[in-house]
Amino acid sequence: MNNCLLCESLLDEKLTFCDLLTLKKPKARTCDDCFEKFQLISAQHCPKCYREGTCEVCMDCQVWIEKGKEVCHKSCFVYNEAMKDFFSQYKFQGDYTLYSVFTEVLQKELKGYSDYTLVPIPVSAKKYQTRGFNQVTALLEGTKLPFKEVLEKHDTIAQSSKTREERLQSQQCFKVKDNVQVPTKVLLIDDIYTTGSTLQLAKEILVEAGVKEIVTFSLAR
């Protein structure tokens, strides 16, 4: 018997006869009550960045388009209170075990990008030392899908501590790692999409390095 990673209640894992024969039933990581608090992005979303609640191009995307920046992003979940609590525990309290909460969702979503090289957004060396892990690469490791760490990041003020306006005006903080072969097609992956600044900065560096096609993805928007 296992416990829910979020509320620690006992999980009632019921196996069917087929599960016992195939041994393929995924191990439950959260209880239904906890997982149902996460809100999938509905069909009514911005066609560019998946922002919930509008079928028109949202204001954030209009700003990027006016700057000549392309937005081609997909996300799975709304950044609601449950997701905020998840990331508070996962990122800011450093609970590494939570990397597996969304493994099945990410496996399903990312398998559709088999023509792309999955490239995670890095964390700075200082942040890695403090937290002990990169939350994005941990999510990807859980899926068992191949990915490539192409970028590195120097220390900056955390995005979570910036205002919306400050995020939109963020300065370049990424570079391509030394002696890394840059892929032709990239799926750039982050944990949370807020204004898109982080992904746009990373895209800028990848384009300069010779990447021909870049689309982006995040767990939450």
C-alpha cells in the first residue's frame, strides 16, 4: 500500500485481472481527490500560448507578436491554486519525489513530438546548489523519454520574485553549453509559462546557435 505524495493518505490501488496478467498498470502516485484539483486547460484557450479563457490571441502573445517574436506553445494545466501548492512544495521546498506526479500526463503529451529533440530550460548553478535538482529535467527523467541539456543559465533574480512588467523586460540569461551539438528541431520545455519571457530568451539563443525550428511546452500555464 502506498501513500498519496500530496496529502499522504493511503492509496486504494485496485488491480484488474488484466493488470495482473500484463503487469502494466502504472503505480498510483496521488489520490483521486488531490489529482482532480488540477485543472486541465479547456478547448477555450489562446491558440498561441494555451492561456485559459479565450479563443482569441491573448494580450501577452500580442505583445510578443508586436516585437516580432513567434509564439507556438502548448500547455496541459491551468496554474490554479492546486498547481501553485504543488510547485511550492516541489520547487521551493525542494520535495524531489513530486517529479512523478505528472509522469503519465507528460509521457502522453510528449510522445507526440518524436521528430523534435526535447530540451529542458536549465536552472542556474546557484539555484541547483540550493534546490539540489532541476525541476524540469526531473519531470522529464520520470517519463523515460530522451532529452538533451543544451543550455545553461547564469544567476539572475528569480522569475517568481519579479513583477509581470519586469518579466517581460528580462535580460538574456542563457547560453549554449560548450561542446554541445545543437539539434535542428527543438521542443523547449519549462515547468510554468507566465509571460513567455523565459522561453523567448532561450529561443533567441537557440536560433543564434543554428536551430531551425523551435516549439515550446510547459506543464502549467
